[in-house]
Amino acid sequence: MAVFLLAAVMISGCVGSKIPSEQILRIAPRQAAAMQANSTGDGTLGTSHRFGGPLILMENFESFPALDRSAVMMARGNVLTPSTRWYWEGAPASIATVSIASSLQANREYTLVWPARNRQEHQAVLTGRVERFEVREHESEMVISLRMALWTERGKVLLLTRSVDVHEPLSAMTPQAIADAASKGMASAAQSVGEWLKTEGLQAIAAQH
């Protein structure tokens, strides 16, 4: 009888306890970059305006298979565990694609076209791969790693590659702090890609023509 009562109490406790709800984490730079582009007239998210310099097609980013999910990756050492509570709005490759594109489309030194239209005349192709997009628990930081590549037209010849690594400290291990750190990290990554493209990238493209 005592065992039955104990089991009943345990079951009622489980039923009555509050199950943690899922939370969606939003990356801010894509909205900020789009707002900046709108205010300057330089472009809008997913829309390209013709500026001076070469026309560059940007393809959608790729990622390692394990990162092709929206769950926030929690990392301890070399072990990644997808969170069962915290999720990004989309997979890291999609987030990086939109964030980088919306930032680069505001540059006047070249014209970046995204989504890419293969039949459109262009001088170069930009591709990217997300290699890390994780929360380091012990280090208390958000880590974003991108591998960028610049190609000649239609991806015939590889011109340049560039690795972008960002480590953004976390103020706390909370969803808001993680979203804030990821937003800052993506903004920093976009700035690094933009500077690389404006300097080494344009020089490499010019050398081919």
C-alpha cells in the first residue's frame, strides 16, 4: 500500500510539474542590415541594386550535416549536444546566408546579387560554409566559424579563400544572452567578410579581367 501511494505521489508530481517550453532565438543583424540598406537606398534584403565595380553572385551557404538543424548546439570540449529547449529561427547556414547577404548588398564598391541568378552576367561567385555555430559552455562564449571562397564566373576557377572565426563572450547562460552574442558575432563576421571582399577580393577579380 505504501509503495502504491508513493508511486501515485510521484506520478501526480510529474503530471503537475511545468515542462520547460521551447524558445526561439532570433539573430538581430539581418534586420539591422536591411534597415540600414533601406535608409541609405543601397539595397534591401534579397534585392540588389547596380553599383560600380564587378557584379558578384552569392550562393546560399552550406554547413556540415550536423549543423543542418535549428537546435542551438551546446559544446563541451569536442562534444556537441543539440539543445531540446533553445532553437534558432533557422539552420545556421540559412542565418549566415541572409545576414552576410544583407550586409554585403549595402556596399557600393561592387554589386552583390542574392539569391544568385546563374544566367545573369557576372564577374565572380561568392560561396560560404558554416563550420561552427555553437555555444561553448565552459568558456561561456558563442563561436561562429565561416569558410568563404571567391570564384571566377560560374565557379570555374578558385580565386581566394578566407576563414572567419568569431568568439563572442556570453554575459550569462540564458537564451537572451546567447541571442545577443550570436547577433554580435554575425555582425562581426559580416564585417570581416565585407572588408576581405573589398580589398583582396576586388584585387583578385580585377587581375582576371
